[in-house]
Amino acid sequence: MIRAGIVLQARTGSTRLPGKVLASVGGRPIVAHCIERLRASSRLPVILATTDRLEDDVLCETAAGLDVSIVRGPADDVLARYVLAASMFDLTHVVRATADNPAVDLDAPRRTIDLLCRTGADYVSEYGLPVGGAVEACTVDALRVAHTATTDPYDREHVTPFLRRGRPVVWLESLAPAPLRRADLRLTVDRPEDLAVMRELYHAIGDHASRAPLTAFIEAADKLGGRRRVPGARGR
């Protein structure tokens, strides 16, 4: 039986923009927008995977107020947090999402999980979406393979690099739906200027922005100043 869930990694200790996941956008914390968008169409449970540091207690309080389950683990070993979340909630399939993407595509979780299950792949990612628009999906077995096989700090911090190397994992890379193919556009929050842009976008879209389609963010971004080019981004 397939038991899928969305594991949302988050922490307040970002080096470039500390506390960004709790920064207010449209009157709500960024993490709240991420949670609402991730479960809007997927109907999958969202599990917050954060650190065991005291600084993230406030993040846990915020998540609890949004009826989200919480897992806490090592600050620098995010891969271990994912394996812990999967084990605690008896998951077989996981959608990986990050809490700095308050414009994540509403349909991406269901699209990637469906493709993962339909094809029998171990790991599915999408390309062509704006930066901050995508999620990834993988089997828990694949996560456990990575957890056992790699000691590279980069792999453990970023969770899926080991899976993207292929063998013994079967990786399927899927092209995003045509209306969403804007790999040149940056819709993530990693720096102060990103936060300012996201606030503008939420204001431009209005009260329904948390559930607005990704196309609304693309259109608003173009109206507010054209395409924000991503250095080295693939345009395919």
C-alpha cells in the first residue's frame, strides 16, 4: 500500500536571510503559505522537518498552529530528518519541499507522486519551472539507500544529490507543463531582495495569493518588472 506524505524542510537559521521562513508575506509567515499551497491540491499530509535547536521552537509552534506534524533532527543532516520523518509516519513515498518557496506550484506534489508511482521510478524531479516552483518525489527505500551510502556533507544537507547520480537509484526527470515553463524566473526567497519581490507579488495578486496558480505569479512577476533571469538556468 502506498502511504505518501509531503516532508517540508525548514529552519530559522538561514545564513543569507535569518528567520526567512517566518518572515511575513501578505500578512502571514512564508512557511504558512508553503504549507497551504502544498496541501491545497495534493490532499497529502504535510510534515515539518526542522532542527533540534532551540531557535526553531518558534517554528514548531507556528507549524503546530497550522495542524502540521513535526519532526526534529540534526541541523546539518537534513537527509537524516527525512528518513526520520518517513519512519515516524510509516511513509512509503515522500514529496520533498522547502519552506522558502511560497509560490510553489499547487499541483506539483500530486503530479510528481503520481508519476513516481505510475512509472516505478525511485526518484522523480521536474525541470522547466521557475526557481522555487518545483518539488521532488522519491520512495522511502531510495532515501534509505542514500542515507546508508553517502557520508558527503553536501549530499546530507541537500537530501537528493545522491539520488540524482543514478545507480543504484532510478531517476526520472520530467518536463513541467508548458504554461509553467519559466526556468528563467526566480520565485524563491533566499536573499533580502527575494523577500521584497515576493511581498510585491503577493500584494499584486491579492488575498487569494496563497491558493493562486503558479501562472498568476508568473504573470505578476512579468508585470512588476519582467523576467528575473537566473544565471545558468536551463530554458528547456
